[in-house]
Amino acid sequence: MPIRDAHDRILSELDIEAEPFALCALEGACSLGMGRAPGATLHYVLGGQGRLSLQGLAPIELQPGRLVLVPASLHHSLHNQGGGQIGLPACKPAGLDLEEHVARGEGSGNMVVLCSSIRLGLRETHGVVDLLRTPLTLDLGRSPRAQQAMAAVVEEVTQRRAGGRAMIRVLLLQCMIEMLRQRLEAGDPAVLWLGALADPGLWRALKAMLKDPGAPHTLESLAEAAGMSRSRFAERFQVAYGQAPMGFLRALRLARAAQLLSDGQEPVKRVAQRVGFASRSAFTRAFTETWGQSPRAFRGARG
């Protein structure tokens, strides 16, 4: 299959879910920690100048019209450098009635960012965005279609009309397709895994993991799903996703566990079982190593 056709097929099957937006306002030179969300986070800069700092990665400069997708579980924070735009009304759309997170510091100049947690999938198979390991950015000034879509998102959030959530989902999907398409065309290593989804064998194995990460998957069962020998499957998976199949599965299980702890009230032992851990103690050790908190503490912090 030609690479362009493969990318077209993958992008045509994208699906997205977005949580209600929040408004982050930074007044003066200050920072606002965003924590480690269990889902990917989308930031859209409405006004001001600053940067987004990320755990173990280079910071991303922020200016009006920049869209940033931060991977799940990546600790990050917003920083306003101050001295820029004055006054929230100048960069906060009138009537934007949202949950607000406000930080205040010394000096003048404000930065306002519209934020949402999103889940990206392929035709009813959510969790594809969990494959993202580094942030993606899109400058809307260079993408008129995405610029119009985000302007419409702000309008939908402001007006709260019937069907608003459905409309926002469609508009955000347009922006995600544009963001991923540009990165694919540029050969960005951060999205090479997306092109690898076009491999029918690898996709069958990956889909099995995404659909039910807690199932008793083994290297043998995944290789069988892919229609390959164990060695061939392990080699091709490593090349495509930069990680061994079972290591990838472990990371996926812990990401899904974070979502379950954040979204529901199931006992920790039950969450451990649902994501494929035989014992609560093994699950707690693995979860704490990845998230920096025990499952119980993580749930309490997010509640």
C-alpha cells in the first residue's frame, strides 16, 4: 500500500472524545501546574505569551493561536512571562463561562489558555493517543482550516447551544487530523507509529491490546494475532513503536489504570485485575513507579 494511501486510511478512521473545557488564566509572571492527567491534554492559547514546560523535555513556546497536544501522564505546567497583553477581557471571549484555574504573580501581562482532556481512537478503539510519547503542536496562523475550526470551538463553548458537544467533537477532530497530517508529511518521528498502524498484522495485535489491555496477552498470542513468528513480530513491533510488545502492553495497562482510578470508584484491587495484574501489591509497585503515587493516593489527589 502506498504510504500516502496508508496515512489516508488511518486518518479517515480517527475518532475523538473531549471533556468539557476549562479556562487557565495566568496574571503577571507566574506558573500554573497542570499535573499528570490520565488522558492527553489539548491547550489552545487565546492570548498572551509564555511557555509550556514538560517533564524531561524541552519547553514549548506559547503565543496566541498555538495548539499543543500533551501526551497522557506527562507532568507539565504553564508559565506566563508577563509584560505582554494587559487585562483579561482583551483575551477572554465575552460570555465564556467555564471552570477557571487562575494563577497570579508579579507584574503585568496575562496569558489565557483554553484546555481540555481528550481521547483519540480509531473507529471505537480508544487509546490510540496513548501511543503518543512527545507533544505535538500546530500554529493556526499557518492552517486556515484549523484556525476556523478552533474559532468555531470557542463560539460553541461560549454559546452552549443544543448539540454543542457533538459540534465541538467534529471541530476538534478536524484540528487533530490537520495536526497529524502535517507531522506525517514532515516525517516527524513522534508520529511514525501512526503510519505503522497501516501494517495489518501489527494493527491486529495492537488492536487486541487497546481493546482489552487486561486480557492475558502473551508474546505468543500477540504474534499469532499478527500472523507472524514470535521473533518476527517482536522485531517489527520494536521498529514500528520503539518498544518491545510486552513493555508497551505494561505501559498501556498502567495508563488505562490511571483512567479507571480517575473516572470511577472501583476498589484498587479490582482495577488491578481489570488491567491484567495478578496481585494488588505488584500493581501498586508498578503504578507508583510510573505515576509517582500509589493508586490510592493518585485517586485521592484527583478527587
